[in-house]
Amino acid sequence: MDQLAALAEVFAYLSLLTIGGGMAAFPEMKTLVVDVHQWLTYPQLIHLYSVGQMAPGPNMMVVASFGQKVAGFPGAIVATLAFFVPTGILTYVVGLVWEKLANWPWRQSIQYGLAPVAVGLAVAGTISLGKAAVTGWITAAVAVVIFVATLETKLNPALLILAGAVVGVALLRG
């Protein structure tokens, strides 16, 4: 299959899995991008995804990097549009319908049912990413410290990211 068509198909599909955020799609992204199409290695996926999480703006703009790696600038455009346009349209349509159903008795039940789905998908993505990112006692310690600091303090996440980068430079040079 033509690479641009494959990019469009994969990222349009992944966009529909992002209930609860981009992390929800990560396990399937790994399967499609690394295992099925072999566009990236797993370490490359982790690296690009992590950089995308640190970059300002929507963190899933990382799909442009995936597309660029596969098919250059046209690939970046196709992957980005395929990832954001379907969910943008779907969100708009669902928003219109949702407003019309404001007094529908099932509305609140649907909301209560979707919340744990979103959490479950996000946790599954986090575990999948963690399996590749936590590779030894140093990275495990960094993950635990950042997790606790996030829960127990009001530190700016940018400082936590910077701290992780400093630890990486100081202790994890390859």
C-alpha cells in the first residue's frame, strides 16, 4: 500500500482511540507503527513520543514527526490531518447532538460509563510506555520521584521535565 495512504489509514484510526487523551492510543500506536508497519523501532517511538509530550502545544502533534519519518513533509501533513480531522469532526457533531440531548435520561449514565473507560485507556497507555521507558533502577527511581512529586506538590511540570532531563544527561549517557 502507498505509504501516504497507509499513514492516513493508521492515524485516522488512532485518532478515534484517543478517548481520554493521546496516551489512550499509545498501545495500539505501538502495535501499528512498530510491529505492523515497522515505520519506527520501539526506542524511536518512545523517544519521539516523549519529545512530543515535552513540546508546547498539543502533545499529539508528535504524529507529524512519525509521518515525516515515513514519507517526508507530505507524510507529516497526511499524518497530522488524518489524526486531527476525524476527531475534530466527530467532536463537533457529538457536541451538537449532546446539547440537543440535555434532558435525555440516559445522558448522565453515558457520562458516568465513559469516564472509567477514558481512565482505563489512559492507564493502559501509561503502562505500555512505562514498560519501555523504565529500563533499570535509575529510570524506575526517576519515575517514582516524578510521580510522587506530581501528586504531593504543586511543582510546575516543566521543572519536573527539566529535572528528568538533567538526570538523563548526568546518569544515563549512552
